[in-house]
Amino acid sequence: MTRQAARLALTLMLVVLAAGCMIGPKYKQPPIAGTPAFKEPPPAGWKEAEPNEGIPRGRWWEIYNDPHLSELVSKVELSNQNVIAAMAQYREAVDQVQIARAALFPTVTASPSVLVTRGSSLSSRGQLISGSSGSSSTTTTTTGTSGRSGSGVNVNYAMPFDISYQADVWGNIRRSVRGSEDQAQASAADLENAKLTFQAQLAQIYFQLHGLDADADLLRRNVAIFEQSLQLTEARFNAGVASGADVAQARTQLETTRAQLVEVGVGRAQFEHAIAVLIGETPATVSIPEEIVNRPPPQIPLGLPSTLVERRPDVAATERAIAAANEQIGISKAAFFPMLELSGAGGFVSTTLSKLFTIPSLFWSVGPQLAATLFDGGLRKGQLNLSKDAYDASVATYRQTVLTAFQQVEDQLSSLRILEQEQSVQAAARMAAQDAVDIANAQYQAGTADYLAVIVLQATLLQAERLEIDILTRRLVASVLLIEALGGGWDTSQLPVF
């Protein structure tokens, strides 16, 4: 082994030993304020989930046991354009990981060439002909009578290779790879959050749409009742026992109820159009059959508050962004140290193609290069401060996201608890209003009460019945929002590993 080869081996050995060094802080997940239990107690009959219980992973909507809902929500992941865009962004992030990893390996290029030259046959002196290709160069002296063809033509075959490699002495390349992996995990969490958001949005609209179906059914039944009341009032008017005012009031009540029924149709059509867009279809192609959903929301496994940060994809995305920002601090610190780049060139040059890949035609060169910035006017210091500030901002965003997650869970727990109580009270009010209407109708037919009292009580009953339907719809929507706030059965174990 020559001295040059020994020095080269020693240099490479030192580079390998130094490659274990990484400048910059080691990442630690920032602490957050936790709570041993949710402030809001769950609705009556609910209990805390056992370790093996929980929302169905990946298909949380099945907890409602509604096949049509399941069919619609399942289409969101496949056809919703916002989800498809999030999928593409995730693939972009994965591509960035591959790009970052490429810097860990040397770059090898080849530039084969064939150089044909011909000297002047009129010159008595030789002509110096130089040809270069890549990192190799050849010089050939020809005369008017020399050369392979006898007319001064010379052919040179070259197969040069160039190798360059930036040694990751301070860990900046590895940190770049880790940062891209963290960003890819954040993008994966964003994708899951997009799925959950639009699936929950569809479920909310679905229950609101069928709440209007129940409302429309109630109004149609009341239209039929008010038509009978109008006929009765007209008959009493013709018999001389009712006034014209009673007939006008009965007709006004009927037409007002019909107008309310038409208004419900407007809202239902808009909800149906919104569902079509959520599943990636045009509104003209989607029709949802009318259905009255009168079942209460299912019991939802809550789990412990301490696990909430692991079950929310938006929280996971912000936490992974912190990890990426931490790696950027290390990259900025490594910029203060010199960079070591190894470069080499080699290949084969021959005037005969058959002898191109032989030992005599081989040439090579190799050597390290150390580059350091001596003065940059504070550029690196500014970049380091920028990285630290970005890290602090990402930590604050993470903590705010966690606080918002706890708020959303508490909001929906309180909504479900209070709405359950409200529906019980409203049911009692509706029954009392029904009794009042029955009594008023009997008194009117007996001639002991005027029709205005009947109309007022019927309007009160209709309002009470519509409010009861609205409360049930709001309970179902709140249950969807609670599932969304709990993460929809997702957890950080589903993040991809690179």
C-alpha cells in the first residue's frame, strides 16, 4: 500500500468515526397541562371505557348502526376531493423523505465519450490536439501521415467517473432526514384529521337532514289536522254557531303550517346537496330517501383524559411539527462548523476500444476538501435564532391544540348531558300542551270557548313537538362532535414509521 493510499484510508476512517457526532438539542416532547378526569360527567348510563374498549377504529360511524350512514361516510375517504388532496400532500412528504435520504450517499456520475480528431496533412510540423471529457483529459500529437487511417485521424475512447460525497460529520444531513420523516408523519396525521373532519361533517348533516324529515312528517300531520279543523269551522259557520273570524283564523293557521312545510324542503335540499359534495359527487346525482331517525345517540366510550393527546390526529400533527423544528435547530447549529466533502475522479481512456477497460488505461484521483465560512455578516446566527423561534411557536401551537381538544370534549359532554335533560323536560311540556289542546277543542265544540284559544294552544303544541325533534337532532349531532373530539378511534400507533 502506498503512502497516498494509506493517508486516504486514514482520512476515510476519521470521517466514519466522526459521523456519529450530532450537533444540536435532543428532542423531548414538551410537557402539557393534564387532568385526571373530565370536568363534565358523562350522560346517565355512560361509563368510562375499559382498556380494550373504545370507538371502532377507522369506522367509528358503525356505532350508530345505520347502514345508509355507513355507506355514505365510507365514500368520503375514497371520493372527497379535500381528502384526496391531503393524500397527495402526504405522498409529497414521503417523497421528501426519499430526497433527504439521498444526501447520505455519494453521488456518482459518468460521462462516456468518443473523440475523433484529424490533423492537417499540409503541415510539416505536428499539431497538438487536446481533448477532454469529464474529469479526464487526453493529449495526442499527430502528423499528416500518422493515425489509424493513415490520414491523421485519431480516435480516443473515454469512460470517466466522478464521485462526490459530503460527510455528515456534524449530523446535519441525518437531522434533515429525521426532520423530513417528522414532517411526513405530521402529514399522515393531517390526512387522518381531514378524513375525520369531513366524515364527521357528513354525519352531522345526515342527522340534520333526517331531523328535517321528522319535522316535515310532523308538519304534514298537522296540515291534515288543520284541514279537518277548517272543515269543521266552516260547517259551524254555515250552521250559524261560528263566526267568519273563526273560519279566517282556521285558514290562516292551515296556510301558515303549509308554508312552514315548504320551508323545511328548502333546508333539506341544501343538506342533501352538501352530502353529495362531501362524497365527491354532483348534487344532481345524489338522492337520499326520507327517513325519521328517532333513536337516541349511542353510548360513546370516553377513555382517560391523559390519552386524549394520543387519540387526536391534529394534536399528533402539531407534535410532529415540533420534532421537525427541533431538527432544524441542529441543522442551523451545524452550519457554524466546517463541511468536509470527499471527491474523486477516475475512469478509462484509450485509443483502442478493445483496450478501454484494461489496467493501463485506468486513471484516478481522490481527495478531501474542507470548507468553512469565516464571515457571513450574522447570517448563520440569524438562521439559528429563526429556527429557535419557529420551535417556540410550534410548541405554543401544540399546547393550544391540546387545550382546544380538551375544550371540545368538555363542550360536547356538557351538550349531551344538558340536552338529555332538556329533552326529558320538553317531552313533559309537549304532553301538557297536547292535554291543553284536547281540552280547548272539547270546549270549543261545546260552545264554551272561542276558536282563538284553540289556535293558540295548537300553535303551542306544534312548537313543542318541533322543539322536541330539534333537541333529538342536536343530541345526535353532539354525539358526532364528541366522537370527533375524541379522535374517532385513531391513535398515534397508526403513524407510519420510516
